[in-house]
Amino acid sequence: MKRTFTTILIAASLVTGLGGFTTTVFGQADAGVTAKFLEAAKAASDSQLGSIASELTGKVQSLGTAVGGNSAITSKLNSTLSALTGGQDSAALSSALKLASIAKLTPDQLGLAKQVGNLASAYVVQKNFATLDGAQGDVATIVSSLRSGKIKSALPSLKNVATSAKLTDTQKQLITTIADKYAPGLSKASGAMDTLKKLPGF
């Protein structure tokens, strides 16, 4: 009994001495990870990346605060930003797009998780496809639609980019991941336009 009481006292002392350490680490995305990502994005030659990154980190921090001690979510948030900083865009998409499905979230938390996924996708599209020959208009539409959460508006342009003959293998992988998230089966369908027409609203 005495040993248990001593253990509790030590644990309480550690938490007090760390002055909110648990909240910072487990309640929000790591500040250092966030800062590195923002710095890298704003240093890029494409000014759009810095703008999207600012929106993304804002939503990341909001979601981190909203989920409190949900380490599964904050871990995904940190890995998403770390992967984007390190140029591992495929891994970043994998983390960001699974946020909404890895835990039971309140409606508000779910909305934030979806916004993080949308903005991470917009960042990856802008970074990897902005200079794709003949696709600048479609890319701009995809990015603006994802940033505003108007997913349906992005679908025709997403189809155009996904079926472009000018994509590298890396670009094909990235756009397939995004297309399969927002329009399941679109990138795998042999008749892409027919699939698109079957979606609600077309």
C-alpha cells in the first residue's frame, strides 16, 4: 500500500514538474514538426505551397486540440506533416486520408479531420502537378476545390489529370491515391468518363 502511494506521488510530481507536457505532446501536433513543415513550404519557389501549408497547419492544430488525448490522431497528424516535410508525399496522403476513419470522432472532430485530408491532398496536388504540361487549369480547379471543401467540383478535373498520358510513375501513384479517396474506382475504371457520369450530380 505504501509503495503504491509513493508511486502515485512520484507520478503526480512528474506531471506537475513538466508543466503541461502531457497536453503539449498528446493533445496537439508537435510544434517542432509543424514549424519545420511551414518553413519548408514557405521556402518553396511556389508561393501557393506556403499558403496551403498555413491553412493545413491551422486545421492540424485545431484537430489536435479538439481530440485532446487521442494519441492515434495526433500521431497521424505528426506523421503527415513529417512526411510532407521530407518529400514523402505518398506516405503523407496515407496518414491524412485515414484520419477520419481511425477513431470514433464527434461531428466537429470528423469535419476537421476531413479538412486536414482535403488540405493535405491540395498541397500534394499543387506540389506535384502545378507544372504538368497542359493541366494547369485542372490542377488549379482541384486545389481550389479541395481547399474550400467542394469535392464534387474537383471530380471532372481530377479525372482529366488522372488519365493524362504525361504522368510519371510517381504522379500516377499520387493521383490514384487521391482519386480513389474522392471518387472510388475512378482511376481503375477502364471507362473513366462512364464512371464519372454515374456519380451523383453528373
